[in-house]
Amino acid sequence: MKQRLVLVGGGHAHLSVLEALARKPVPGVEVTLITPSAWQNYSGMLPGWIAGHYALDNSRIDLRPLAAGRWRPAHPGQCGGHGCRPPLRGPDRREARAL
């Protein structure tokens, strides 16, 4: 049986996980990225964007290539705390639990 890794949010830590798994996939592990947007604003460039030094497109990361088909859109507030509403279910209809 495959194991599932569900990443809720496209923040810096999950970007690192996606990058590492792209370089060295783990056999038998299915990865899903759940995020309200296909884009993640890069916080290090936020002051430069506010000051007008960078365009918005230059200060954000497109998550879709990193997720390589693992991206699943979610609405803000759908996942967090102790789970997701409605519950996330895999192809076998088992509910994914937040840790």
C-alpha cells in the first residue's frame, strides 16, 4: 500500500520538501500539496516589492512546477488546526488526518 504525505500550504518548509522529493523521489510515497493559491509570495522580496523595486511576478514562486501534478487547490481556511473541512479523502476513501 502506498503511503501518503499531505503538505498543507506552500510555505518555505514545504517548498524544501518538494524540491528534495523532486531530486530524490521516495518509492511508495504519494505526495499532495494543498494550498489556496498556485503562487507563494517570497517573503524575502516583500519589502522590495512594496518599495516598487520588484514586480509581483518577480517576487513570487509558481508552485505548480514544484508540485509536478501533486497540487490540489484548497480554499483559505479549508485546512488547518486539527484537520480539513470537508475531510480530505484519498482514492480509497480513507480520511487523511492532520498531525
